[in-house]
Amino acid sequence: MSIARIRRPARRTAVAAAAVGAAVLCGALALPAPAAFADGVPQATLSVEAPDSIGFAGRPVEFTETITNTGTQTTTYGLELDTTSDLGTPEHAITIDYKDPADGTWKAFPLEFHWGDNNVTYSGLLPDGVTVPAGGEVAVALRIGAPMGLPHDGASNGGFQSVKLHSGVVALDGSWAGLAQETRTIKAEPLATSLSEVPDAAVAGGDPIEFDAVLDDSTPSDYVNLGNVLFTDPHATVQVRDADGSWRVLEKVSDGIPGDPVGVYLQGHDSGIRAGETTVTRVRVSYDAATPTGATQLSPCVFVNEGATPFRGTTSCGAQSTVQILPPTATS
């Protein structure tokens, strides 16, 4: 916890000096008692319970910041928040929301985006401030996220591994600042996608191979507008096993670029996963008799806020698995 007390503004000192001068001219000098002057100086402490991490391109994570009025007068404070992250941070990459105490709804914390020489900042001031009675405290409900774009318009490049959140108690009118402040570093962690126990080889025109596709959300963020994609050879047919044990063939999708692999959506378009969950999908892949022999790849990737163009959004990919395609005459 960081505690700081405001110094008297220069204009307040000037007024006091003028009053002293007037008293001398009138033949009397009456200085205010130090305690009485101190009563008019705003004082506060700030406690920040920020999350240790958020999901990269995920939904926001809730936290609180508590302002304690250590003075003797009810005071309306300003709460200023700013974030600092790497130059690869694009616009619409970071959001902060606050819960309106009047109606309990989440509203956007107004943030301004700025490029610096070696970083990117978002900064803003909580609308209307926070009124705290003397000796009391008020907890402000907040949430911070790294959506990396807008719904169905995710950033396809750029990013950051952490963000520094700086919180400060200031005056709404700018007459005093720096009463209390804290800085926390929040990691940005992506989803993890992987393939488990993929066979080393498959026969062209032969039996399918089976394995697991694993999507792990170990972050504190939920994810929506998610595409969990497996890229394969165009000659491949991909099936997934449903809850009833039956196998379902997935539609192959192309991004329209010649030579690029095709992909299948393992859970369909715009799927989701909750914080802390792991999804395991049983997959089988067969290769037709015309599949060229030699090495081919199976590549897992996830896309968040994919737009109209397939496979264009905030992207995170796992390790590829290599499968050797054997000629139709070979034994699997």
C-alpha cells in the first residue's frame, strides 16, 4: 500500500501570505492554528487488489480499488488509471470498466490511447469521482481486459506480455494530485492449444488416425468469439467424436490463398471457453489415396474475434505434429 499526503497548493500559500500581510497593516497578526489549516487539506490512502494476470484477447477480469479518507472532511476524489505496455500494443487492445454504483451496470472507463517513444499508454479519469466520508472508505469495482481489438475485428498482429497498471488519487479539478498511488504489473497470458498422442504415420487411402486436440484456458479470463482450428492437408478428412459416441465430418475451410492449408473448426465458429477450463476433443483424420507421400503437418491454432476473412483475428498457435504419409500399398 502506498500512502502520500498532498502538499499545499501554491495558490493556497499565496492566499495565506496575503492574509498575514493584511493583518500586519491593521496592526494585528493572527495566524491560523496548524491543526485548523490541516483540516482543510485532503488526505487519502489507496489500496489496489489488481489481478496477477489476464487472458490475452480474453474477457475482462474483475478487481477493486479502495480509497480511504484519512482526513476530517467528506471529500470527492478523482481516480486516475493508466496502463503502460509494449509498442506492439494496438488500439482497442486494453479496456477498463467500472461498475456504476447507481444502477450496478458495467460502463466503459474512458481511456485515451497514446503511442510513446518506447511504449503505449491508455489513460483516463473515473467520471464523477468517488465521494468518501471522513474516516470512511469506498471500494470501486473495476475490471480490466486485453481484448486485442473489437468483436469480430481482432488484431491480427502485435501484442504484449504484460501491462503496468498505475492508479492514483487526484483532484477532479486538478487543484491537487498525487494523494496516493500504486503500480501493479499484470501478465497477459494466451490460451494454450495442443495435440496429444498423434500417430507418426498414416496410409493414403487407409484407416484414419486418432488423437486428442486440447484447448486449455488456464487464464482468469473467459473467451468468446473463439475459433479452435486444426489445419490439415487438403486431401485430409477430419472427424470429431460427439458426446453420443458418433463421428461427425467437419467442413474444410480455406482462406482463399493458394497453397495455404485448409482448416476445420473443432467446436464450430464463435465458440467459447470459461476461465480455468480445459476442452479435449477426440479427432480422427484420414487421407485419401491421392495424398502425396512424405511428411504433412497437423497444426492447432485459436483465433479470437475472427472477422469476415477466415483465420484472421488475434492468433495463438500450438506445436505442429508431423505425420508421414505412406503409399496406399503400405500397411498402417
